[in-house]
Amino acid sequence: MTSDRTPPASTRSDWTPSSWKGHPARQQVEYDDPAELEAALAKLARLPPIVTSWEVEKLKTQLAEAGRGERFLLQGGDCNERFADCQSHRIDAKLKVLLMMSAVLVYGSGRRVVRVGRIAGQYAKPRSAATETRGDVTLPAYRGDLVNRSEFTPAGRRPDPNNLLEAYSRSAMTINFIRSLLSGGFGDMHHPDIWDLSWVEKANEPDEYRALVESMKASVRFLDAMVGRPLNELAGVEFYTSHEGLHLDYEQAATERPPLREGYYDLSTHLPWIGERTRDIGGAHVEFFRGIRNPIGVKVGPGMEPAELLALLDVLNPGEEPGRITLIVRMGAKNVSQRLPALVEAVRRAERVVTWVSDPMHGNTYQTADGTKTRRFDDILQEVDQSFAVHADAGSVLGGVHFELTGENVTEIVGGSCGLTEADLGEAYESDVDPRLNRAQALEMAFLIARRLKDPRFRPRT
């Protein structure tokens, strides 16, 4: 239900897809050849969209349901996609772990799950410094493959406009491969890989995990028998994409007004989000995002004040459209109970319509003695637990979780039933930026969250 407040910006005369250029823009890229950049952007603008406005609107409806506690959002994927990882086995590994997690959440909680990947476009990363120095050499910082490469050479670190076209192409290939997998039965609950529990042998309560899976299998067999054919023939698996809308020239080039639609859509992804570093209310990112019709995410860190949050909501969702705003909270386990309640209460008192999501990854990063970035599994789980508790106490709803994860057996995060220690991190540490949950850790996290979703304390109040 949409209220009688101000209409979306994309239907008003004071916004255009390029109006952001009149505002201060953080985290943007300086290219050494403006003509080359404009040529690449012109090519981008002529390419067909990666997603459709129909998919975008369907996701918006489902996010609104998650905000009311009728669904639960599972958003996850790589911290930073790399062009080299646009390979079939890596894509299906990421998709598989998200489908396995969602199956556990659906059965364990009795709630429908919205599946959103940090995939098919997560090629740009914000940086705390514009340059990086190694010894006597200073070069531009690595900003993701959308901009430059991680190799510490002048050629590798040069911002290359052609990377924009490459990123768009690989994003399209990735989402098309995912669609083909899903239409071909990749999400089939009968597939033996769905029930691979080799990771639980070291779990604290392996019997509970096995019992849940056996119960899930029995339910699938029962429903197959009741309807007379396999469940996977009855309905497809819906899957959506997301990425941080950091590079505004790139996002603008993918923005268009589809036929038979009112307003503009950023069709590079279903769910773009504004990062912690770029959500200043007078800045270019907020100006751009206020005008597109996509559902949008906003990262909320411990420095966010209630008045700032409400002001952002006034700008980004003046019409109080359900499903429009997903607040992705990244506080850190030590800050949640102190900082989150005031924000939840402010939104509740103002009767603003949002979907609250916990991102327990970004606020819990630390460096080991040798400088390796990592996170502790227990800290991640603690932040999720505290988020559930804060919302329950406030009569609010935690509508989902947001993880950096991979389907590979990497060694980037300490803890979990797999027993990784800091000494193990060097065995298979692959991330160029932030550490991710590996397959076993991600599945264990899904079981633990499903247990919490069953708890009557954390169910939406009716």
C-alpha cells in the first residue's frame, strides 16, 4: 500500500538519471582519458538490460513481505567479484550454497525465503585511501575489476573504461547461466548435493542437524507422493541479484525508462545498495538512488544517528512504498545492543515502512598479527543474535541477513564447526578484499538462524 506522501523522485521533474552530477560524489574514479570513458559509457547505454523491470517489481513485493515477517531475506555472495571467477564451477558453487541455505531456512522456520545474491555485478569496491604504497612505489588503490586490477603495476592499477564493458558482459553471462541452471532443475530438492552433510561431523550438535535434514527429506517425499510428481516440476526457484551501486557513471548508463512503466529503473541489477561511505544525504549517491524505481538497500553503521536515518528515508522513500527500502545494518557485535535500539525505535515511532536486515560481517573484521584480515564465526553469530533480540524487544521484525560467503572451501574466517584457526588462514585464502564464510560455515550459519526463526520470541507479533 502506498500512502499519499510525495511521489517517487523518478516521476518528478527535479530528477533525471544524470542529476547526481550536480552533487558531491564520493568514491568516484578519475580516468586519464575522458573521451575513452564517454565512448565506453555510450556503448553501455546501448546494450540490452541485465534484468527486467518486472523482476525488479516482483522483488520489491517480496521485500515488503520480508519487512512484515512473512518472508525472510537471504542475501549473500562474494565480497568482491573478479572477472577471473566468471567460471561455471564457481558460479554454480555460489548458487548451490545459497539454495542449500535457503532450503534449511524455509523448512526450519516455516517462512518463505527471498534469495538474493551478491553476484552478477559486485565488481566495484569502496576504498579508504585513493592510493596504495608498497616500498617506494605508490599507485592507485585497487577498486575492483570494474575499475582496475589487483596486480600492483602501473598498467594493472590504471582505471580502464573498457572494464565497464567487461563487467557488464560478465554480469550478463553470470545471470544468464544462473537462469539456465535454475530452469534446468539445479534447485531440485532431490539432488544428493543438497543433502551433503559431511561438514557436520565436527559440529557441536550434529545429531540435531541430521535430524532436521532427515525430516526435510521425508517432507519432500511426502509432498511428491501427494501431488503425484516431483516438487521441482511444480515451481521454479526465484533468484535475484544485488550489488553496491558505487560507480555512478556505470549505474546511470544502465538506467532507463522501460515501456509501459512509470519512472526509471537501474537494470544492471535487481537490488542496488548505497554503502556506508556514500550515504551522505546531500551527496551524489543519494541523489541518484532517490530517483530509480528499484528497491534499494542502505548500509547502516554504528555512526548512524536516528535523525539522519529518518532524513534519509524522507529523501529515498517519500511515498512510503513498501519494499522500497532495505536497511542493511552493519554494527559489529560489540555495538548492536547499544546503537541499534534507538534506530529501530525512531523508525517505529515515525511509522516508516522498511525491511530490516542484519549484515554481521563488516563490523566484525580484524587483522591477525601478520596483517591478514579475518572475522570470527562466533562474532558473526553474536551480531545476528543481538539483532533478533533488539527487534523482538522493540516489537519490530528482523527481515533477513546479509553475508559475504562463497561455495568454495576457502580458509578466510576463524571458527565454526570446521574448526578453522588463525594458523589455518593461509591454506586457502583467496579474497582480494574481505574474508568470506566458506561453504561449511555458511551452511552451519543457516541451521543456527533457522533455529532462531523457530523461536516464538522472534516471530512477528500479530
